[in-house]
Amino acid sequence: MVNSSAEAFAPATVANLGVGFDILGLALSEPGDVVRVEPLEQTGAHILDIQGDGGKLPRESHKNTACVAANSVLELLGSSHGVGIHLEKRLPLASGLGSSAASAVAAAVAVNALFGTPLSLIELLPACLDGEAAVSGYHADNVAPCLFGGITLSAGVSAEQIYPIPIPDRLHLSLVTPDVEVPTATARAVLPHSVTLRQMVAQTAAVARVMNALYRGDIEALGAAMEADGVVEPARAHLMPLLKEVRTAAKQNGAFGLVISGAGPTLLAVCDEEVTAQKIASAMQMVYNDAGIACIARHARVASSGARILHVTS
Amino acid sequence: MVNSSAEAFAPATVANLGVGFDILGLALSEPGDVVRVEPLEQTGAHILDIQGDGGKLPRESHKNTACVAANSVLELLGSSHGVGIHLEKRLPLASGLGSSAASAVAAAVAVNALFGTPLSLIELLPACLDGEAAVSGYHADNVAPCLFGGITLSAGVSAEQIYPIPIPDRLHLSLVTPDVEVPTATARAVLPHSVTLRQMVAQTAAVARVMNALYRGDIEALGAAMEADGVVEPARAHLMPLLKEVRTAAKQNGAFGLVISGAGPTLLAVCDEEVTAQKIASAMQMVYNDAGIACIARHARVASSGARILHVTS
């Protein structure tokens, strides 16, 4: 271990982009989780403290996503050193913004930095996936954009199955996170086990339209294609309070489409100007506030880079 | 009616491109069907003669794809004139090269030309789909590339749901059509009625990879992604004689992927050089010939334009 402390940031991410269930995702520039790590006498990775989680996250090494990822990095490095983790949760839990992926990725990047950054981001991928798997399955749809940034297609969990997709210049995002919890496990449980061949064809067509729109930078077509989801949103819609009303408000204010971010309850709207994104965020916030539901609304852009080292003390 | 005769060509097409079942397709420059039309005393469209079909195609107006398309164009034009059709089939029937679409499209374009070309290609689309529907369902996956050329994404059957996709510069094709018939109805009947959610996700991922590879012009990635079909090829493989052996031969000669063209039995291989495409075509032909199965093998490129008027006599 070459450093005495290292701190890393990993961003919030939006998985699925509507119809791209389990395969598409994007990174936001803010918010994100921050993990600081330091050497520990005891072997293995251990949580020293967590701030911002309201006491809800598990502290046990094998259950905490940051800790699992940190342990996997130690294993990758063949290190028998111990690492203490300070996790600063800036992402709301179970909100559809890739909270567990952000903690796992920030921890992996921080531990790597503690050792002088011997591993590349690509080499850290399996460790991040291990961390994510501790809470929500071995999926790359949040982890990939969190680690690498940008918009990613995750056709599998190995680095060569993850493809960066161009970020349209004019893509602006609005997000609203109502103060309701939708646990990922619940959101998965309501999904159908099978779909008709016709539904599959429609879903592949819509995903192809999303890809086409991203490459062409056509935000209007992108919004329409993201929404053309005949499988996942219909199954989950009832878990998302005021989905229909928020969609209407977003569109009345210039959104080209609105989808559930990840497993929800955060909703994501897309548009093509910053001022429009601000307006949409306000309009979405008002829908929840009028119904007496607290929420956080923000406008954002896709972050072209993902996790990063914030500080290293040698 | 302003002309006394009009002749049009419509190209062979490859639907599906493997994993893009019912949504992706491309046009070949050759071969194609040729339709010549002329005014007739009798109202409506009527087959006068068909060459090259071995007597297999129906001559009845409501069953013949060219005739149905021609009648739909007459209807679009609000014309009570009669039209006689000479159809020169250059495409093998039920071969997976879009034979019915080519006849329908050539007939529609020819009838339109007989009237002085009042309708655009886009306006002819519904008539071509009517023709295709007479034999193999109301699908645009062959009709769209046949009419417009290039590589198309058909997310539906209206013109605004059909998207042109870039043709990679280095894309070369090899095709082999063994002398066995696989009727589209049979090839459809063997498909599963439903797929698991996991299969759907894998299929959407593979289609997204195809789109990504087409936009990036990455032929190697394209071939791999086209083949990543966990639903349609597994169900149809047993209808395609020597599929595995032809795939092996194609790959040994430089193909990046081999898929069933449309509903088969034509097989399509992709590679990145003309000389390689020639070699692959020869190798595929040899596999069938060694097994005593006659076949036609060819190398080809994607045609950037589709149907065209050949001659008009005023």
C-alpha cells in the first residue's frame, strides 16, 4: 500500500433508459457517492462509518456493496492488507439512481488509488459488479456508466461486452425523485417471466430506434423510442406514484419523453435545451408537491466521464 | 393513364439480419424481379404472364402479390383503368430473398410509372405492403429495403416508422441459396409463441449491438452481433440443411458471421472485402455440392437504392 488515504467519487446513473431494460444506462455529473479509504490493521475491507444513509445500509462486510467491492479489489491485487471505508452517501437509497453501483464503484476506485492505481477502470469492473451483486444482482447497466461515464450498452458483464454510445450534443435531462421507496427486489418481482414473440419484436424495434436516435442526435426521436416499452413500464407503473401526471406535466413543458429511471421511483425526462430541462424539473416537482409528496427535482446532463479519484494522501 | 407501357425492377432483400427478426432488412443490387405493365380494357389489375416461376405462382388477382400491389396502386390513384401485368421472376420462390416483396414492389412502381409517376416511393409503401400481405403477412422488413434501398429498420408499417441505417463502407456479403424450399408459413409456424424475459433482454442487447456496429462500420462486431440470436435461429435451424457446416466453411474463409436470410433457406455471410466475399461464396457452394444439393452462390453488396423504373413507353 503506497498511500495513507484515498478518496473517490462515483456518479449517479440512470439504467434502462426506458425500453433498454437491463442493457442501457447513462452517467450523471451529479450527484454521486464519495468513498474515502485508509489502511487498517485488520485484514480485509471494513466499514468505518457511513454518512447520509439514515442508518439504513448494512455495516457487515459481506452485505455492504462498497465493502464487497473493496474486498474484491484487494483480492484482485492479491493483497492481505486491511482497508477501512468511510462512505458518504449523497445518493438517496432505492431511488433508481444507481445508489448501490455508485458506492461499489467509488469504493473500488478509492482502494485502487490507495495502492497507487495499479488497476485500470476496465480491470476494476469485476470488483464493482461483485459489489453491485451484493444487493441487486450481477448487472452492468448501472455499474458500467458509473465506472466509465457516458451512455453505455451493456450486452453482458465483461468489459468487451460494454459499448460506449455517442452522447447527443443537445441531450438535456430532468429528474425527479419522489420521497417513496421502491426496493429493486420489489420492482423485479413484478416483472413478467415471459413475453410474447410479438412483444419481443416490438421491444427490439424500440431499442433499435433508441440506438438510431442516439447516433443521429435526434432527441425527439430518442424520447419517443425510450417510451415505447411494452413490457417493463406496464408492469412497474403501479409502483410509481403519479407517473402519468408527471409525464403529462413534463411533456407540456417540452419533454420529448419520460421514463422510469432504473427500478424507480425516480423519473427521467429528456429534452434538448437547458432552460427547458429546468422548466420540466420544476413542473414535475409541482405535481408531487401538489399531492403532498416531497421530492427532489433536478436538471442534469450526461457526464462523459464516470468515477474519479478526488484526493490521495501519500 | 399517360403511358402505354412501363417496366420496373425491384431488388432481392435480406430480412432479419439474424437477430433483427421482423425489423431489420437490406437491399441487394442483384438479383431482382422485373414487372412490365400495360393498359387493359378490363378494369383492375390482371396477370397476363409470368416467366421464371416454374408455373408455381398463383395467377388469380387476389392471390398474386404483384397483382394485389398493382390493384392497391390503382385504388390509391382512384383509377378505374385496367392494367395488365407481365412478371419476370428472377428471384427463386420461398428462398428467403424477399421474392414476394420484390414482385409487389416492382408491380407498384411499374403501375405508378404507367400513370406518369404521380406517387412517391413513400406513398407506394401501403400498396407494396398489401401485396406482401397476400402471401406472407403485413410486414415491412422486406418491402422497406426493396422499395427504398439500403439497410432499413422497420419499427412498424407506416413510412415514418421506417428508418434508414448507414451502410458500412466495408460491408461485403456472400449468399448461398440451396435448392430446397422453406415456405415462409412453415418457418413462421416453428417459432415460439413466447420467450423468457431473459431471452428478450439478450435479444434487445444483440439488436443494439447490430445498430452500434452498423453506425460504427465495424463489420467484425456486426457479424458477431447478427449471430447472437437466441430465439429465431434456434427454432428454425433444423429447416436449413447444413447450416452448421456452411457457417464453419464461411468463417474459415473470412466471414465474421453467418445468418439465415429472411425465413431461409438462403444463408447470408458478412465480411469486409470483395475477394473474401467471393471466397466465402465458393466455399459455401462447395459444402452443398459435396452433399449433392444444388445451390446458387453469389457475392453481393448492399444496394443504396431500391426499386427503379427501367423503361417507360409513352
